[in-house]
Amino acid sequence: MSTPTPPDEDAPLLSVRDLRVEFGTRAGVVTAVDGVSFDVRPGETLAILGESGSGKSVTSQAIMGILPKPAGRVVGGRIVYRGADLLTRPPAEVRKLRGTEMSMVFQDPLSSLNPVFRVGYQIGEMFRRHRGYSRSEAREAAIELMERVGIPAARQRVDDFPHQFSGGMRQRIMIAIALALDPTLLIADEPTTALDVTVQAQVMKLLTRLQREEGMAMILITHDLGVVASSADRVLMMYAGRVVETGDIREVYEYASHPYTKGLMASIPELDGRSDRLTPIKGSPPDLLDLPPGCSFHPRCPYARDVCVQDDPDLLHVESRPGTHRAACHFREEVLTDDRERV
Amino acid sequence: MSDVVSDLTRPTAPATPPPRKTGGKRPGSGRIRFSATVVSIYVFAALFGPWLVRYDAVATSTPDRLLPPGSRLSDGSLAIFGTDDVGRDLLAQILQGARISIAVGVATLLLAGIIGVTIGVSAGYFGGWLDGVLMRLADIQLTFPSILLAIFIAALLGPSVVNVVIVLAISNWVTFARVARAQVLSTKGRDFVDATRTLGARTWHLIRRCILPACIAPILVVATVEIGSVILAEASLSFLGLGTPTSTPSWGVTISNGRNYLSDAWWISTIPGIALAVLVVSFGILGDALRDRFDPKLKNL
Amino acid sequence: MGAYVARRLFFSIFVLWGAVSVIFLVLRLVPGDPALILLGPDANPSQIAALRERMGLDEPMLVQYAIYMRDVVQLDFGTSFRFGTDAMQHVLDHVPNSAQLALTSVGLALVIGFPLGIIAALKANSVVDRIISVFSLATQSLPNFWVGIVFILVFARGLQILPSYGQGTWQHLVLPSITLALPFLAILVRLTRSGLLEVIHEGYVQTARAKGLRERVVIFPHALRNALIPVVTVIGLQFGALLGGAVIVETVFAWPGVGRVLIESISHRDYGVVQAAILLIAAIFVFTNLVVDLLYGYLDPRVRLAG
């Protein structure tokens, strides 16, 4: 990109400001992401947590510029990567960033890999299309990468097709593709959700190891609290397309200040217990086509009062806590200090 | 998984055609209304047309030969579509042809339906080797170009309306058999069938009371999808001289007949062709629309 | 791959055997003496007696079948009573003409149909897409013998820019090949469009975009290669319709191919030639489908490697 990397170490690599994404559906237009802001600094891991439909996947697709067209479109905000707003750059320029600067690993490795191409071709394509490698050079590079992500007998398997691999191995191939060109930012969208429980931990361990080795930043999208606890630095809680709470991982886990976060924490017995999936809180997830007025969580919230029905709370600092802990709740201090597990 | 976002990102969004702007609420109701109207006009014309405009197969009228559309005939009547090489009114021929086309189409589908449903229900109900043999047979027949088989059989049997029906039924039973079989297999597993069986119902009773009723809707849809191509096949065979005999004024015969007078009388071949094309297109649209509405999965059969 | 090829080959032979047996059966189910039917109305009693002897018509059915199969394997379909030459040879002599027509048509359909289908899919629901869809729906349902006649009327009689029938110059090929190509082209357009629309939202297309590939690369190798898999299967099946269509188009344009030989032999009751022509067309069809099946296996590794 034209703007050189700022020398400032603490300057954010990626800065999302007030992002709004709409989707056209048969039933009407929904705002899947509504005013989301966050930063990702070089080398750190930001976890985005939320139920299905909270807008976490759409956020990542918007950052990558791969929203399904023509249904989804960004209607507001900025996505600033290394000082340049991706939304105002020519598409061809943004395309060149994909795969080289920022990469993505998807949830289901079987449908994400092209069934009719050999895995070596799919990995090698990164080197051929972006770096101008020859076929044989790309193939060698693919084998090397496959070895790095822990695929046994890589040289024998480079010409196999995706369906000949197990789920865990397929996800390793996806990771190899994503990491081929040493990106600075990796977006992992539920990278272990579709895998067998036994290989989930292995794949997660691989991801964090490679992240450390490469020094790249990662946005980890998940609804698995265990995964977040073990590998993220900071966390962003999303609900109905909005950020409801954000802060350092320990801080948010231990001093949850939004009733939604608090409810989730209460639903697992111990923080470092084995990866329990989020048990949904009572009530049903919100209908994006028909969001309640005010705070969209209020119909499910034990703290809800009249003001919650009228006023949508902003994402504000939790005053009694140090640092960057913020929550979007009128009663964040009360929620924080309340010991009762009412949710 | 009831993931709203992944639902959103899936093709439900406008990337796939949104329901056409038809004014109707359900998908394809505009298409259905339009094509059903056209088909009804044809059926009406086929039923009553020949009474209104008399057609005499053997009548010839030398002064009225090859008159262009809109001409006055020697007996004072108007020939809207002109006359043919022996002075017969083309409109009367086309109306008669509609009768033949629709009759052959319906008769063929009835026969093919009976053969197909019988085979399909037996295969599905009894299963085992019978199912294997019958369905392999269906596979082979389906991979084989049906018009070839029709030409061969028609060539040996000689041209006649009954033979056309037999020939086309033989080349069209497979789809019915497949639909019936699929329906039997899905019905057989349902609880009420099991319950009836436990109560000691006999096979025939089960088929008649539980299985056949479930087959009717998909069979009707398939029949609508197929009738256009059956009518087209009849016209093709007749055009080749292998369908209805030359004395019968079917569309294929009339078009074939007109080929000899292309330089002098373009209308003899052209106008019946338009009549045929409009009917086939309408049946095509109707069949597609009905299938989309009632049973999209039939598309794969 | 080897097992897959072997399986398809076996199935093809099986289908061909089925076709041969059907011809045998039909000849014997139809009322009348098969020998009399085959020799035609002008045959004399000694010829009929000789053929009856040769076909083993006094023997049991199974023996007749064995004799028949032996003849088929040796490509011996007797002699054409019209020309007095070998029936199969007479048909084979006309294969090049038919091949010229059929290949031109298939070529035309592919060259025009694929791009139109891709454009329609990429511009789904636009005006262009609507026009292409209406065009393909109309051409698919038009009777091709009628289209051929209209072409003759317009281009040969009316505008007088192309010959109406016969064979010789490339101009002779234009009208018949377009007529034959139209329905095939229409199906190709519709299939390519729906095939591409079906895969355009698949995960691997999203992956291809996330990999930073150019849109052209995303569509062409990644999406299209998958979209073609169902298209190829249907092309194979539609090839039968194309062969049937060739019979009609050759008749309309008096094109001296196998189809015309078939129809002429039928009207002259030259059944030896009819049999040979039907079997040859069937064999071509089966062979083409074998090729298509192998292509299908090439395109979709999941099929090829499924043991």
C-alpha cells in the first residue's frame, strides 16, 4: 500500500471505525453489523465472541472485502489498514492485499477447499499468482508449507484432492494457504468449530504457534470461550450486530460488566474448564429484521429497566476499572459489582 | 444450524432470482396463469374448433389451390390462414391438428403413466432383485436416445395414430417409473403405512389406499412437463412420415406437405409450425412452473 | 482411474448389447416374417427361403439370437436390396457427411453457448440475462424441422443468400448446422447459467477471493470447473437428442448423411440398412457417452477416485 508502515510500534495495524454492513434478504434489509469499532495491533490476538447472527463473521468478511455480493454491502464507517482506508481504495489494490497482507481461515475446510483441484495446486496458487513462481517452484513451496503445518508425508500427498484428507488435515491445508505469503494479519473464522473435538486443540495449537513464529496479528472469531481464554489477548463481545463489551481478556472474563457477557460466564463452571460452547442465555437470539427498541438485549436482560427500552446505551468505559474495559450497558457498574448470578 | 448470518450469506439473497414480479403471491403464479390460459385456448379449439370450421380430408377444390392467408374461397368463405395444395382450408387443418396433437399427447402419457407407475410401484414396493433389474432397465433406456427407438419401431409398425401412441409411450415410461418408485420408497417408510401393515392390510390394499394417492401429485406434474416434448416428438415422427398417416391432418404431416410448396405457398409449413411451437412453449412454461411450485426436487429425475 | 474406466466401459458394452437385443426382439415381435421384412416387398421366394435358413428362423429363439449376435459382432447386416451392396458399408459411406454436420453443430453450440451462459450468470437478473433466457427458452422448444423450413424460406428463398439444400460448399453447411445447434445451444446456456449460479456462493469461491485472486481467476478455473460437472453429464445425454435431431435436419436439408439414409431406407422398406443405421447411431451415442463419462471423471476427482 502507498502509505509506509508507521514506525510507531503501538500504532494499530487495523483500525475499524463505526462499521455498518447491510444485507438484502427476501424479507427486507437487515443491518448485520451496526457501528462496530475496534483496533488490532501488530502481533496481538483479538477474539470476537458472539452467538450466531451477532455479526462477527460479517465483520470479518467486510474487512477482507469478500462480502457476498450483491446481497451484502458496507454502508458506513472505515476499515483502516496500515493507515489506508480499504473502503475508499480501488478494488484491485485491496485485492492485492488479500492473501499477502491479510489472510483468512474459514469454518468448514471441506467446503472452503475447491474439490476439483489438487491441494498442492491450491496452496501453490498463492506463490504462482502473487509471486510469479513457476509450477515446479510453487509445488516445492507447497510441499514445504504442508510440512510446516504438520501434514505427514507431504511429498506423497501434495497431489491428493481435498476429499482424501481428514477434517483436521484439511484445516491444516487451509492454514497453509492462508499463511503461504507471511501475512501480517490472519482472520480465523471459527477455525475449529467444524472439526472433531479431538483435533480442535491440535489445530488451535498449530495456529497460535505459527502466529508466534510469524509475529502476525490474529482476529479469532469464535463462540468457544475455552479457545478464547487460552489464546486471545483482548476480546470483543458482539450481540445483534453491535459491540456490547470489550477489553483485555482477563479483565473481561473476571469483571464482566455487560449482562450478556456475565450470563455467558455464568454458563460455564470454570474459566479454564474444557472448551464449553456458549450455552445461550434464556430467551431467543434477536431477530435482526425486527430488533427491539433501545438496547437490543433488554428482552433477555435481568437488569433491564425503562431506560433500556428507550435508550440504546453507548459503548462506554467501565469507570471503576482501569485500562480499556468498556461496556454498552446503562448499568455496567451495577452489573460488575452484582454477585448474584441472575441470568 | 440456525445461523442467521450464514443464512444471509447463502444464496437466499438476491444473487439468485428473487420471486419474479408477477403480481401473484406464490412463486410462478403469473407464469402458471399465462401458460394455462394458452393451453386452455388450444384445448377449447381442439374440442370445438372442428365443429365450427368444417374440415374434409378428401375434399379438393382446384380453384382454391394455394391461396394466401386472408383469401376468399370459391364458396365465398374466408380462409384466414390460406389454403393448401388441394384447396383445403388451412385453419380447419390446424384445428384438426390440434385435436390430434393433444389427443396423442394425452393418450401417450396415460399409457406411459400406466406402464411407468406399474413398474415403478412394483420396483419400489417389492425391492430386491426386481427393483434392481427394473431400474437398470430404466437407466439403460434413459441413456438411449428415445427418438431412435421410436423411429425404429415406427418404421416397422408403419404410420398410424395408435402406433405413434405405443411408440412414444414406450420411450416415455421411464420418468414415471422413477417418480413412482421414489414416492413409494418415501411413503413406505412413513408411520401410517407401517401401522396399516401391522393391522394386517394386504399388499394390494396398501398400494391402492396409501401409495397410489401419494403418487398422483408428482405424476401429474411430470406429465405436464413431458407432454410438450411428447407432442413435439409426435410432430417430428409425423414430419418424417413415421407418425400419423399422410391422410391425417396432423401438424407434422401438414408441415411436411408444405415443404413441396415453399416457393409458392410459405404459409402451409409456417403457420402450423407456429401453432405447434406456441403450444409446446406454453406446456414447457406450465410444467416448469408447476414443478417449481409443487415439487422442486423432481428437477433431478 | 483404471477401475473407473473399466466400469464405464463395461456399462457401455452392456447398453450396446441391450440395444442390439431390443432390435432383435422388435423384429420378431412385429407381425410378419422377419426375413420378408428384411428383404423388402420385391424379394422372390428363393431369396426369402435362403435368408430364413441363414437367420435360423425355423430354429428355437435362442439359436436365432445366437446367430444374430454372431452377425452383429461381424458387422454383417446382410445386403441392401436397393443397392445390392453390404448394408453396413452403405451406412458407413455416409458417416463423414453426418460427422461434418454434427461436429460443426456441437462446435457452434459450445462456442456460443458457454459464453452466453457465463454472461447470463454473471449478470444474473439483468436485462442481458433476461434476453438470453427468453432466447434459450424459445429455441429449446421450437420444433427443429420447422426452424429449418423457416430458415430455408428466409435465407434461401427470401434473401437468397444461402443454398436451401444439398451439400458441397461451406454455405451448404450453414443453415443445417445452425438448425441442429439451436436446441443444444439453448440447453447449454441454461445449464451453464444455473451451474455457475449454484457454485458462485460456495465456500471455495469465497476462499478464492480471500486468496486475493483476480475475479477472472475466481470465475474461470475455480467456479467454472465445478459448474461444468453437471453440465458435462447433461451434454452426454443431450447428444442423443442431437443425433435424433440430425435425422430430422438431414431430411429437411437433404443432407446426405446417415440420418437421411435411415429415413430413405425406411420409406423403401430396406430394413437391412435400417438395422445397420440404427445400430451405428446407437454405437456412436454409446461411445460419446463413454467419452463424456471419462471427461466427467476427469473433471470431478471425487467420482474418479471413489473406488
